[in-house]
Amino acid sequence: MDTTRSRRTADDRLRVLLAGPERWDQRVGPIFAEDEDVSAQSVSTVEQAVAAATDRRAELDCVVAAHRLGEETGLDLLAALGSRGCSIPVVLAPSDGSESLASEAVGAGVADYLPADTEAAAFRQRCRAAVERRGDQRRRREQADQFESFFATPGQFTAVLDADGTVVRANRGALDALGRDERAVLGKRFWGLPWTDESSRDLQRAVHRARRGEYAEFEAGLPGDGGDAGAGDADGEARFEFTVRPVANEGGDVDRLVVEGREVAERVRLEEELRESEELHRVTLNNMTDTVLVTDDEGEFTYVCPNVHFIFGHSAEEIYDLGTIDALLGEDLFDPDGLDAEGTLTNIECTATDKDGREHTLLVNVRQVSIQGGTTLYSCRDITKRKQRERALTQLHRTSRGLLYAETKAEIADRVVSDAAAVLPSAAAALYRFDREENVLYPTAVSDEFEELVGALPEFRLDRENPLTEAFVEDETRTDDSAGRDAYLDRTDRAPQSPFSTLGDYVAVPLGDHGVFLAAAAEATFDEVGAEVAELLAATTEAAFDRVERESELRERDRALQRQNERLSQLNRVNEFIREIDQALVRAESREKIEAAVCERLTADDRFRFAWIGETTSLSRTLRPRAWAGDEQGYLDGVPFEFDGDSAAAEPSVRTAERREATLVANVAEHLRTGQWCKEAVSRDFQSVLSIPLAYDDVLFGTLTVYADRPNAFDEMVQSVLRELGDTVAAAINAVQRKEALRSDAVVELEYRVSDPSGVLSRLAGETGASLEVEGDVVGDDGTTLVFVTVEGADLNRVVASAEASVGVADAESVRETDEGGLVGLRLREDFVTSVLADHGAVLQRFRATPEGLSLTVDVPDSVTTRSIDEVVSNSYDSAEPVAQRQRTRALDTRGRAGRLRDDLTERQLEVAQMAYHAGYFDADRDVTGRDVAAMLDISHTAFYDHVRRIQRKLFASLFENRPHTEEVE
């Protein structure tokens, strides 16, 4: 196998492999490095050289080898390449050569022998010459191989003659035809072979013509008994057709002649094949859609293809009757001079009208011929549908490009319907979209032509009672067919009024989940091109709808992210000033400082223009400003803050105080006709208002009202934050008031009468006829309250039994029995009024329940408003009625021991102490033991004594050490 790597690249660079030791390479390598038209690579061993030369990717042109390559030689390399079928030329370039080495190298088959010290240019030229010689040898060998393949063709007469006609070679086909062996033929003049006399003369003339360089053809006969005896005719002669071709040498002189012959019987066979081929062509022409016409020089028809009716609708006879080609294809179809010059004119586009008056676009090829009197052949192809597709696709491309800039579905629908007339000639169009909320298909865009056909278009529910809804539900294209139309008419009485009953041909194409595209024609029909283009237009529309939906979703997502970022930024700002307000509340020591700090910090934010805090007067008829900050501009003096009953016209702070819920006015300008305060507000550029109640435990301390200089300044987040701020401020005010109450000795004593029988003690007094008076209470860890009640005028056990039957009492127990009644402990499920009053800085001094009602006395410190305590009592007892109010001075625990002692005791220890005290455990003449009290508390007696010891230790520590007691680990 020849693995020659000497194919030359387009830049014609000589690719050389240098194979030799390093010293030799340093001497030979620069010869090739000096020439840009040569690329060289170096190896040092025979194995490396063979690998590089046989690598198909290397594509080397020649190998230049040293005489010595280690223990091997350049001739060993030549032998190794030959054994691998590689015929790349090898140039031997020894450093120290000799005549004997040169002889040996040439004998071994090197392409050239060059001493290594040969001048560089000559060296490179000799290498190129070696490559070219090897290339010429290869080409000659390939040509010879090709000729031998041709020469050996079985059954063909082939002979090679000398220029004088002497036979030098004859193949087996020639010898068989002549009936001679090779010895009887070679060296003889070709015309001297056993031809008939007449054939011999013709053959001799043909040989002389070929010797002059011409191709010669002749027919000759051979005796019928020569070669294949059965090949001759009845007279014993076999006829052959011959061709004599001259073959020139490198000098251009004819020195060889090649004779090819084929028996005439073969021609007969070929003629039969030709007839069969003509029949095949005739059948093909009858069934193909292209039409072939032949005319003479005058344009009159000499041949009309039988299939002419496919395009023109005429029969062949009718085409002949037209007379000339101009009547069929029009005048001046082509330039005659151009046809004369070119011989063929292709792809001439023209229009022709068929027998029914329809216009066709044709692509015509015109060729000069000479056949049966005809000189011009016309091949006509109907490209009407292709032109329709091209026009439709061109317009569809414009539509698609236009839809790229559409931003809404309505815009897309209008564009598609308006362009449909250009995409679908003579077609009316409508586009139905699907309403996901109503589950109906409704017309969103309708062409004028469609309205002229069917009038106003109705909506359709998804009942699959017409092709439109069926196309949408099934997600398949629906077209007009009589069967489908009749089925639809049978399904509904309204069908005759349906738009589909008046349409001609139509196609309904679903647009995915978006709707349906409907195209129709009143008279024409939709061919396959129309239906195909309609589906393409629908697919383009669906893609545009999808794009708009995606972009809308992305825009909405971007807007949502932007809003979220804005909310987060706003929340960070709000949290910042809320933290500052919280810090101010922690540091504030009075209500006034709390209110001032809140107003000042709110107006320090550039979003809020003005803020103030007001409280209701004792008669609850007006709001009185307590603190304010910001750009007030006399607003508090210019606006009435009275409770006049018309809450809709009242200032927002008044409405908040009345309803005890936040009041928002998003845009003050929209309420200018509602109240006088609006005019005052907008004149000071107060554009929006938010007022929130300051309430703790259902007690209203006042209102916080904030004003902004732009509408809609209070979004949901700001409202939520400010509402929470209101709760925080109210709690801080309550805590400050409680702290101040502990330091105040001036109190207001409030006395109330309550006729509400729904309270636990009221019901208990009413059921037993007893008088009940509260002695003390303790709040348990479980959320219940243990109340100690003195009972008079009733049996103690009856009171306990009645209490245990009450839903509001978790447990009741007799603590101590006396002649008048005794003491009971009632564990109430809900907070008792004592703790509620204490949360607001007030102290319950007396609480008595009789069958006639309740009476209670409350001490209110000077720092706490009596109005807030009124609300606490009213919230606890709906029918509470104040009957007396007295000023007095109370004794203070100046050293704070009592307060510290209560703080030191745990809730359990306080409960144990009160139970033991009220049970008489600490009395001098006690008749109650620790076990008795432990049983009342439902604990062990050891636990009771342990609690008592701890309580006593804390009591003495508070008394003697004058410092808070550190609780031991229990």
C-alpha cells in the first residue's frame, strides 16, 4: 500500500524531514532555515524518522538523511520506509561521502545523492527536483494503472498501435474477435489483419488520419468464424464500430494509437434500450407537472407535451390551435440574440392564464434544439404556490418584525388582523382571545372584511359547539368541511344565526392558551398554501403573545422587587427612628418628656412635617394639646378640637379619640368640602394625616397625630409601625405614671358603687345573702388570682359551696371560721380588679360586695389622672358609678422596705404568707397549725415550714439590713 505523504499544500512550501545526528543537523539545518518556502523538522534516529514519515498528519514532501544515524544508516531508513509502503523520496546527504557510497545509494533507490557541504541553493533545488521527479513517476504510474484497467475491460476490442500502424499490444477481447493468438497479431500492420478487403482500406485511412492527430471512426468486418462464432451475421461476417485515438509523447508528436471497437450487435442492443428509454420518458412526461413545448423558428408548435393540461387546463390539441407560443406565454418572453449567444436561457419568470381564467406564475427554461422540425424547446414549471409562499413569508417576516415592538396583546391582535390581508390574499381575519376569569372566547380584533361577511361577532363559551371553541379546547386546527358544518347545524337551534353559517371556506388555528386565530374567505377557498401560511401566522402570533406575557411578568417582578427594596429601605429608616424613640422612652422620666421626645423624633424625619399629642379633658368634650414639634404654623390654634358629634367632619385626632382607632386621611385635598380643618391643613401644606390612639389596657391616654407634606405618605407599613409606636408610647406613659405614683403622697380617693350583678363576688353575695369584703389577693404563677374574702351574715360552708359551683372560680376553701362568718380563699380564673388598678398606678383600698351591689374605694396618686382610673373601673364594671371624690395624704414608705419586701417574695411565698396570716397562724392564741395551713394550700407541711422560714428571713433582712434581699436558690 502506497502511503506517500507528498501532497503539496496551497502555499507550495517544501516540507522536509531532516534525519541525522545533532552535529550533522547543525550543518544541514541552516540550509533550509534560510528559505521561507521551506519548512523543516529534525529527528535523530531511524525509528523517529519512520514514525514522522508515515504520520498522515505530517504530509512531508521528502526526507534528507545523513549516512550515519547512530548504529543505523540512511540506507536502512530507506529500506524501512519501503517495507512500510511509503514512497516518499529520500535524499542521502552524507558528511563524508564517497563514490562507492554514492553508487550503493543510487542502487538502493534514493531520490538523490548530495554531499552535506553542497551549496545551500543548489541543495534546496536538488531536493525540490527530487520531489517533482517522484511526483511525475507517481502520476505516470497512476495513468498506466488507469490504462491497464481500461485495457483489460472484458469483451471490449482494444489494441495499441505504433505510429506506422504496427500492433504492439492487443487485449483479450481483440484477440478473441480476430480469432488469433498474440504471436500471430503483434508486429503486424493493423490493416493487414484478417479484415474484409473494403474494411482493410477504410481502416488504413483511419490510421493515417489518427497519425495526423485526428480522431477517426470507421466500421469494419471480420470473418464470422473468428472468435465467438455466434457473433457473425448470416454471411459469416461480424461488423464492428471502431474509434482510433492518437496518443502524443512529451514532445507533442503522435507515437501511439489506441483502437477501440464495439460489435454492431451491441449498437442494436443500445438502440433497443433507447426505445425503452423513450417510452419511459413518454410515460414520465404524461405524469409530470412540468410542461415541455417545442416550436419552430416562427414560434409555431411542433411538439406539445401530453401533460399540458396540468398547468394550462387546455388539451394538447387546444394548444396547437392557439398557433404560436406568444399566444400562450406572451410576447417578448426572451431575447433571441441572447438565446443565440448562450444556447440556453434559464429561470425566465412570466405569468400565463389558464383555460378557466386563473393566473399562474411560471418559471420557463428555453433551449435551442434541432428535433423533428423544432428549433426551440420550452420547459414550463408552475411556481404559483411557491410565489404565494414567498409573498406570504415576506409579509410574515415584516409582521414578525413589527410584533417585536408590540407591548400589549391588544396591539399584537390589531397588527396581526391588519396584516392578515397581505399574508392571506382575499382572506378576512379575526382574533379571539381567551378570558380566564369568565372562561369565554371574545373577539379582540376583527378586520373590516370579516365584519362585512358575518356582522358583529359574539362571545363563545367553551362548549365545543362550534369549530372555534373546538379548535381552542382540542388545541388543533379546524377547517371548513361540509360534514363538520352540518354536524354543528344539527347541534344547536341558533346555528343558522352563527357566524360560521355564513362563512365560506375558513381555518381556525389555536393560539395556545391565548385564544384562536380565524381566517375566512367568502368565495375563494383555502388551498394548502393558505392553510399553511395561516398556521405560520398563528404560530408567530402565539410567540408574540408569549413574549409579551414573559416581559409583563418580568416587568411586574422588577416592579415588585423595586417596591420591596423601597419598602426595605423605608423599613430600615423607620426602624432607625423607632429605635431612637425607644431609647428616648427608656431615658424619659416623666410623661411630658416621653411625649416631647416622640414628637421631636418623628418630625426630625423629612417625611413628617408636624406631630402633636393631645389628651381629652375631664369632660371628654375637647382635645387638649400636650406636646408638639415640627412646622406647626398655628394649626393647633386655628382648628377646633371639639367633640361635636359629626365625626366625619371632625379633625382626625378627634375622630381617633372618639372611636379609639387609627384615622387616616390619605389626601386632605379630597375632603376640602368636609370640614374646616381640611382648609387649615392644606393652607399649611399638610397633605396627608395619620392619627393613632395612645391606649394601654383599654385606657386612652391621648392621641398622636402626624402630618406629611405629600399625599399618600402613610403606606401600610408606616401605618403598622406607627400603630405599634402608639402602643409602646402608651405603655411607657403608664409605666412612668406608676413609678411616679410610688413617690407621691398626695392621692385622690375615688368611691364607686356598682349595681352590676354579673361579677363573681356580686353573684356570690346575691346567692348566699352574705356581705363579702376583700382582705387581699395574690396572683399565682398559673394565671389565677387568690382572693381572701371576709364573710359576714352567712354560713361559711354555704359560701364555699356556692363559690365552687361558679364558673369564674377555679377553687374555693374555708380559711378561718368566726362567729360572724369567717374568711375564705377564692382562686379566680381571671385577673382581679386589684391587679388592673395596680397596672395603672392606683391602689384598691376597699372592696365590698352585698346582695344590693358592690362598693369599692380606690386611691389615685396625684401623678395619675383620675379620668384614666375611671376608664379602668368602667372597663371592669359596666355599671360603675362614682359617688365620692376626696383629696387626702397617704403615709409613704420612705425607706421603701415594704415595697422591697413584696418584690423580694415570690408569688408562691406571698400566697403562703397571706394564707397563714389570714388563717391566724401568726396569732398568739392560735388554734391553727402549720399542717392546717399546708392542707389549705395543698402542699406538704415541710414545704409550708420551709416557705415560712424563707419569708421570715427576708422580712428581718429588709428590717435590719436596709438593703434588698438576694433570693436563695430553692
